[in-house]
Amino acid sequence: MIDGIDHSGALMTATDLLTLRLEHKSTELVRGKLVVQEPPSTYHGRVQSTLDFLVASYVRANALGAVFGQDTGFKIASDPDTVRAPDLAFVDRARTAQIPLRGYAAMAPDLVAEILSPDDRPGEVLAKAGEWLDAGVRLVWVIDPERRVATAYHANGDVATVASDSSVSGEPVLPGFSFRLAELFE
């Protein structure tokens, strides 16, 4: 295993991942290759929880759909399978009925948020944002707690970076929603 990726050559499926038991590890599947990481840090969890609260409160109050917390898997590609698990995901209410009770939903969420960890490499994060967009995600937020900035990647190719004293917009996926980035770090 190099950089958390199994390079043995054996491909896994989403079903294999679902039954895999690696205690105290976070896992994803990228083009059939297992990616194993340490669980997020405590501060990362705090930032994620605050973001989840802000987004979920708005989504629930406006009956917009469903919000999914940290490490919820979505199968975004097949043959070979890719199962990614963002720090936060939103699926519009028009598609929530497609989510099965078991296994990974074979769909791209409408919005995902990735919160950077101190050891994340910029190229890997950019590639992951690209994977989400290629799979059909309409809006990807990449939040950098260390630098206190967020970058929004839109399906139409627009990119916007905001500083801590500015607001992150959920448009067009979450109409009318925005939050002050600084709220995540307070």
C-alpha cells in the first residue's frame, strides 16, 4: 500500500467495499482500488459538524432534499467501481427516492463538500473535485481550514475562491443559501 492506495493489481467492487471491515480507518474505492486513510482529526470533525448543521438546517427548513454526513459513500462510477465519501453531500428531493436502504447509492450528489486535512496534497484534492464534477455533481466546495479559504467548483466550469470574511454560496444547487466561511472556524 502506497499513499493509502492498494497497488496490488486486484480490483475491488462496491459490494466488496461494503463488506470490508477495517477498524478505525476511512475507506474509499477509486477505479477499483482501495484507498485507506486515517480517520479525520478532531478539528476536522468540528468544522464538518458545523457545516453539516448549517446546510442541513437550511435544507430541512426548505424541504429541499437530504443531507449526508461525513464518510457517506456514493458509487459514482462502475466497471471498475468508484465509491467516494465526501465530508458532506446533498441530494435534491427529486432524486432521494433513488437512494437504496442498503449499499451505496449509484449516483452523484448534487453538492459535495471536501474539507482539507493538513496532509492533503493540492493535486489530489483538485483531481477529486474533478471526479465529482465528471460524475455529475453540480457544485463542489473545497474548504481549507488551515488557510481559512473555500473554493467553489461549478459544473459549468466557474470557480470562485472566498476568504474567511466572505460568504460561500450554495447557488444554484441550494437557492438562497449562503454562510459566512468564518462560521466554520468559530
